Amino acid sequence: MNLGNICRSVALGAVAAAVAWMPQDVAAQSLEEVYEGETLTIMVGHPPGGSYDLYAQLAAEFMGEHIPGNPNVIVQHMPGGGGRKGAAFFLNNTEPDGLTVGIFPDSLGHIQHLRPEAANWDASEFRYIGRFSTANAAFAVRADKVSSAEEMRDTEVIVACTGRNARSAQQAAALKNAAGLNLRLICGYDGSQATVLAALRGEADMLSQNWASFASDPADLGDGTLHIVVQTGLERDPDLQDVPLMQELTDDPDDQAVLRYLGASAPIGRSMMVHPDTEEYIVEGLREAFQAMITDEDFLAAAEQRSAIINPATGEEMEEVMAEIMGASDELLENVRAAIDTSSAEEAQ
């Protein structure tokens, strides 16, 4: 190495050392400069109402006071495609300046694998800020039809679904094809609330939606008309400790792997993300603000008042979950595609 290269190496090393030893208040001041007098937008890929909006509104009320510079925080709804429209816009059309964050479906990685034509993003690059709650889906069935998942092997159960590509339909198909349950899918209901009404009035026997939705509105279970018999996820929800996970309904290792994969995004649940190209110090600052908010007594009181389940985790943990999802083998994905085939589903009248 010549003298010029040595000098440049020494100079670069000195800069790197200076950055590494930069006091914490310098980074905080930089964050304050980013957010002071600005508005932080929380983008949601669903219409007002529902669990996405519930957590976004809570964050809009409390998160700003934990971010240096105390920005104003608003919620912007961009519904369409089950959250895909908003997610694609957020990832491809917003600036990576930390002034826009998002709460989008945990299924974006699955969509990229199983419906790549509908995925205008690379889930392996997602940057997460933190999680409000897991999102185990819960299958609710009429209590006068069956009392357990095992009874659905011998008793035909009619499942109300929205679209054939909806997660509720695909997971029900997997329960039929990989767990051996005797399910008959009826697809085409106009929204999740329509599937709830179909089951409550006896037009169908079963439906599924995020457990948090049932918990926030117990009326969806019809005062005992419906009860939860199966859930998705990698771990049983704290509120559903006696309810089996999908993968626990079979002893076949390949089928277990399929059902586990389909529930693997539940730990991501209702999480907040930031643009993948955002500078690291902003990502870290938002993560610190999120963790401060999620343990704030006033925030927790407001969440309890609104029946919002809080089961938090860090952004780093969410990125680890997504990395596992995106690392699925081609063989597993082929088995998953076969299991979620909804071609035999009937159309709702």
C-alpha cells in the first residue's frame, strides 16, 4: 500500500471512529430536526374501522409525544385489494424520510410467494418499527353444529369466505386438504362482516377472522351462537390457550409444515413499518419511540378502553419472522400451493 492510500485509510478510520463515538444527544438532535414542526402520517391499507384503524388511531394519539420534535400524527386510509394497494403505494411512492409509516397486512410475504403477480414489493427488505399485537386468525363455528375441530372430520361444515384468494378461504382450504377436515367452502361474501352474519343466521356454519376483531366486538360470536375451535399462528394466543393451532390437527410432518407456514405471519400481526430505504438513525429513533409508547400507562389505558389487544414486540423481532417466511423452500411452497387450492369452492348466492 502506498503512502497516499495509507493516509486515506487513516482519515477514513478517524471519521468512522468519530461517528461511532458520537454522543447520543447528537442523534437525538438530528431526529428533532427531522420531526419538529412536521406531520407524521400513518398509512393504513384498509378503510376506517377494524383492527388496522384501531391501532393506527391509538398511535396517532400517543406516538408523537415520544418522538423527538413531537410531530403532529395523522392517519391516512388507502383501502383496496385487502391492504395490497396501500402497501404497494407506501413502498413505491413515498419518500424514505421517516415522515410516513404504515400498518399493513402481515400476509405481504405470503402474497409475494404465492401470488407474485399481485406483489409489487420485496418483503425481504421490510423495516419494522414495532408490533402492537399478534394476529392469530380464529375459526368460529356454530356451537349447534360441532363442539371441536375433531368433529369436523366426520361432519360437513360450510365455511363462509369472501374471495377465493382471501386468506380466510385459503386457510380453510388448507384445513380441508392438509388436515382432513370435512369443509365446504362458499366464497363471494361481500366483506368479513357478511361472513359473520351468514354464520349467525345459519346460512353457513363457520368463518374466520383476526382474533382481535372477535375480542374487540364479542357480538360477532352471537352470545354463544359461535365458538372458536381452531386458530392460526406459531403459538397459541394468550386468550385461546385451549384452542388448537392448525398444524396441531395433523401428525404428518409435510402437512404440519404447510399449516405452520400459513400461520407464520401471525406473529407480525398488527405491526408498524417504515420505508426500507429510511436512514438507520431514523429507524432506531422510531423504534425507541414506539417502545416508549407501547408501555405508556395512558396508551395502555386507552387501548383497554377500546378493547385493543396489546401484545408487543420489537421491530427487530418482526424482521426475523419475515426472514423466516421469505426463506421457505421451493418444495414447501409447492405443497402450500396445492393445499390452498380453492377451485372447488362454491359461489355465494
